[in-house]
Amino acid sequence: TLFRSRDCLGGYYFYQSAELKKQSEASKQERAVLVRRLLSISTEKYLQPIKDNSAWDDLYNAVKKTDTATIDECVGYMPETYEAGGVAVFDINGNKIYDKCIQDFPSNIYPFEGKDLLDFFSVPNRTTFTVNIDGRLFNYIGAGIVPTDDEYTRKETPVGYILLVREVLELDIKVHCKALGEIDAEMFLAEDEKNDYIKTSLDRTSVV
């Protein structure tokens, strides 16, 4: 009887451990889904400006000629106007030819060039993704640069790419939580380490 009791207790212990592990993993997955929803909300208002600015003959021709002065005239206003922090333009091969930051961004804010950048454009001429850099989370919203008359069809081969960049801060998260409904927001805001969780749980994750 004693051995049976020990076996039962041992079995119960492992069962409880397995159940706790399952619950923990499920909780992490739920929070990860919530984080992705928050990130999606935070990028929505930037999609139209990117679409408008990436289909513009002046920018298209400037990128073809690597005319950085004209590129600046075309997109240099964007970080301040859209409170984004930074904007960059890349050539057809994914090499950076222009960037402007109005915030204190890490020196490696674009840890991808060449083929690494092109890989993000899985949806033709458009991309949205997040990157964790030195414990700070950044949203990148981008599009291929095409002629004005190709804005809607996007059939032309881009001459380059534009990326608008913004840091996702805890204040942003609190604001966007309201869009998720009270239950989700309360659950998320109740997490004392929510900001650390976001910064450490996502490395490089496509959200669109």
C-alpha cells in the first residue's frame, strides 16, 4: 500500500507538472498573440502614407539616379510629420542610400541590407515587421518604390524600397490596449513585466 501511495503521488506530481507547463505555454502563446495584435494596430495609420509616398514619380526617378537631395525633398519630412522617428530608402539591391532619424536610434537600426532586406517583402512591394534591437522594439513599415501610375496595381518592378521606422513604447501599448476591449486590456496591463515581455519575446516577427 505504501509503494502504491508513493506511485500515486509520483504520478500526480508529474501530471501536475505537465499541466502547469501546458498552462504556462498556453499563457505565453496568448500573450504573444495579443502582442502581435497590438503591433498590428500600431502600424495601421502608417500604411497609407507609405503607400502614397512609395508611388511617386519624383522619388522613383531620384532613386534611379541615387539623387539623395531629391530623395530628402520627397521623404525627409516623414519622420516628424508622422511621429515615426526615422525613414530610410534602399536601392533595388537592398543597399541603403538615404536615411534620416529625428530620434535617438541605435547605430544598427537597419541590421539588414541587401538580400536580408528583400526577404522581408514577401507581399509584393509591401511589408510590415518588428525587430528587437538591444532590448528596444521597432516597427518597420515599408513599400517598393514604383511610378505614380502604378500605385494601385503595383505591377512594376520597384527601383528601391522605403521604410518608415518607429519605436514601440510602453505608452503606445497602453493606448492601443483600449482598441482590444476591456478584458484583453486589463489582462495585459495587469502584467507588471509587460514591456520586458514584449521586448524579449519577439526577435524578428512579421505582423502583416
